[in-house]
Amino acid sequence: MKKGFLLIAVLLLGLILVGCNQGPDYSGEYTGYSWKDESKGVTFEEATEYIETKITLDKKGVITNVSMDFKVKQGSNWVSRLSQEVVVTIDYSKTPSIATVGDQTSNGQSMFTIQTVDYMSLYAFGVSADHTVALAIVCPVTRYIFETKLSADFDYNQPISSLNIENGLSIPTIRTSSSGWLKPSSWSNYVTKNVFNMSTWSHVIKEGGVFDGVDQTTTVKQLLEKLGVPFVQGVPQETVASSGFFGLGGWKGNYDSIKDFLVGKSALELPSLIDWSIEKYALGINEENFFGLSAVAGGTRTVQNSYDGISGATVRMSRESTSYQRALVAAGIIKESDVIKGRF
């Protein structure tokens, strides 16, 4: 009898040891947040903008699913910046006029009326019954809508380099955001430019998506055909007002890219979306673990490497990383004291 009890005890001990050797079970869904003005003492409950990241882990901590959203409060409602809903109308009787910049700023005249949650990476176009072309593209570096209006008798075999601010064929009309990387105090230094070459960072428009491969030698006809505008004997045909998102596809495309990057990776081996050991990033972190609050030597105010940056997304990744890290806190993988609170 004693041998029987001893055998059972040994078996139970063996099962306990095997269980201990398996380590923690991380399986489950975990949620983390990053919110606007946390660095100013604003609580999550008081915030008007936030990023929510949900990660699903298997028992070993491998990421099997990711959901990331960017919410903005409008009045009493919360809306997602990832929304792809756009309503566009075009008034072909209008001629685009340039926005005023400098000490006093004001929008110019636009052919377009656009209703959308967020303008990032937006384009819109149409062709009227009399074959007038209207094209609008939100410039990623200035955040202005650049508009082009062309008549039926325009030579559409010209390269897009023939469209510029000076001749009125690529006009910045409406400012969609104050957070543009490039903030012109005058358009005088950009008169020969168009939306595709405002700066070196303009390449994000044409490295993937609907404008993939476009350069200054691309003809206007080729550009419009990429959008689906048909031509008959060199003349653009009537096309209903339409819209879309270039590059990765606006906020939704960026966050889908982050998801694609994360799924299949071990959360235990990826404690952040950013490698904070990189000196220029590390020097931007203060004693309270906030990133990008001041311009310190060697530091940076954003963690972004254009189109092919972290996770392949063109976003200020520090705030997305905060949200991801707090999901790791919820999973028990890191501590709140490990979280780098990104610029938001």
C-alpha cells in the first residue's frame, strides 16, 4: 500500500514539475492605450484622441492577431480615423486658387467638397460631361490639397512635370491639417513644383498603391489611367466623382501594415515597436519616460523613416508603440515602468 501511495506521489510531483517547466500561459487578448496630451497630465478619461491596440497571444506568447484603432472625439461621438468612408462632389465651374500662407493664412478656392474623417493619403478625381478633368491629391508633406483642372483640349501626353504651381496646373488650395512636415511661409520657392515632388519625402506617394512608379516623366494620361479614367482618341471620358487613398492606404493601410508586421512574432522577444537602443531615439527620452518632448542633441521629435520605416508604416510610431507596450503590460510581459510614452 505504501508503495502505491509513494508511486502516486512521485507521479503528482512529476506532473507539477512538468507544469512548472512549461512556464506561464500567455494565451488571451490584451488591450493597451496611448492618448493625446498624456505628457501634459491629461488622463485617459479626459482625452479627446487615443490609440487602442489589442493583441491576441497563444500560450507561448506568440502574437496570433492584432487590432489597432485611432479614435478621435467629435462632439459627443467617437469616430475612427481608419474610416474609409468619403463623400466627394465636384464643381467644375470653379477654378482652383492658391491658399495664402505666411503671417495670415487662408484657404484658396477648391473645386471639391469632401466629407471624410481624415484626409491623410486621400485623392479624388472626376471628369465632367464636357471632358474637364478635376484631380485632388493631399500632399503628405504640406497637408494641403493640390488640385489640377484640365480642359478637353489639353495635351495629355505631356509629362506631369508640366503641372506646377506657377502655371496653375497643380495648386495647393485647402489646408487639411496643421501638422505638415513642410510649412511654407511662401510658395515662391515651390513655383516649379507639384504634389509629386514638393520635397524628398514626396516619394511616399509613388512607392506603392495607385500611384506606384509615377515620376516626373509619367504622362498626365498615364497618371489618369492609373485612376481608371478612360481615354478615347486622347480625350478623357466622363467619370463620376471618385476617391481613394494612395500609398499604403491612409490610416487603415498603415495600421494593417503594423498588424502584418506583428502577427507571428513572439511578444516576449518584441517589447516595443521601436528599437530604443538606437541613439537618436534614446536621447529623445526624458527621465519620466516621455519621448520627443524637447529637441535634445542627437534626439528626434518623431520616430519615422518615411515609407519603409518601422513596420512599413508612415506614422509617428512612438505613440503606436506606447499602445502596443501597454498591451504587453496587460499580458504581464513588461511593467508599466518599462513603457516609453510616445509623442502624441
